[in-house]
Amino acid sequence: MSEEISSNLDRYQAERLAELCITVDENDNVIGTESKKTCHMYKNIEKGLLHRAFSVVLFNSKNQILVQERSDTKVTFPGYFSDSNCSHPLSNPLELDENNAIGVRRAAQRRLQAELGISPEEVTLDDIIYMTRYHYKAQSDQTWGEHEIAYLLLITKDVTLNPDFRELKNYHYMSKEELRELLAKGARGEAKVTPWLKVMAENFLFKWWDSLPNLDHFVDHETIHRLGNY
């Protein structure tokens, strides 16, 4: 990492940039491994570098979604409202396992504990439902961005939260109407909302909401939804 880039980053976030992500082609076939830093540098994204990721949407028993505000020290989209939890499976045997997306679900369980303090006993692998995948690209600033095939994972459960505030600065449970208002504020420039929360809500969440918690008929493991550039 260049001295100029590293000097502008929080130490904790800079250390996480050494994590090894899984690079994939546009059909989500594994083609290699690159560092988180390499995968998120926009100059590499412009050349087509694509990696595997996940987005967790967690609903409580009141059918409210957990929305977090990302830490102001995040490398991409700092301080933005985002989904319940999002990150990347790492390039290791446990998280590369594609059988029923178990590797991605293990990664989600790991990050739920790291970011939100949710123990694996409270949210088991069976509690994490693989719904579908989506592909998008988004530029955060002149240096950083996202280009991901993300596994959309669903949890419907009341949980105990103990957040790591190096990862997020706040969290909120929102009704369908409250999330709509947040997105409207984002469109008006009154709130910062991550592109992936916006596209997930518009393409999936608002369609699912009235059927919670019984969403089996929305499961689609065949399609990779192409949601564009942001």
C-alpha cells in the first residue's frame, strides 16, 4: 500500500485491507485471490476486477429491519446508512465451500459476531438463509469502490447486539415505511445511503416485506441479478 493511501486510513481499517478476498468472474466462478485493498481500489475495478461478497438483512419479530450506520473510518462509503451486515467470504477452505453457500454463510456468521456482537449460538448457520445473488458496481471516491457479486442472506430473529464501534457508529430498527423515508432522504441529499442498500430495498426487500417471515417462494439460487453501476 502506498504511503499516501496508508497515512489517510484508520489503523484498524488499514489492517483489514490485508484480508484475502475471493475473486470471481461474472458468473460467480472462482478465479483467484486478491487482497481486500486490491479488490477495492477503483483503478482495479475499472479493469474488471470482481469479488464475492454478502449482504445480511436481519428482521426482528416486529418485521423491522436492522440498518446500521457505517463507521466514519470505513474505507468505502464511510458514515453511510447500510444493510444489517455486509462483508466478504475469505479465501480459505471453510469460506470457499460452495455447498448450499455454506462458506458464505460461515463468513456472515463470523462478521455478525465481529461487528454486531451476535454469537454463533444465537444466530446459527441454519438461521442464515441464502436468498439470491446480485451484481453491482459503485464508486466511493477517487481511490476506492465496490464491485461485487453479493449473496443476499436473510435472518428473521430477535438478537442481542453488542456492536464494535470501529465498524459502525449507530444502528436502527426500521419499519418498511421508515426505510422508504430514509431512501427518500438519500435521494434528496439529506442522508447518505449505500448504493447496495438502495438497490436491495428496491429490487427485493419491499417486495418481500409483507410475506415475512415466510419467504421461501422468493428464494432464487439460479439468477445473478445485474443491478448496474452507481
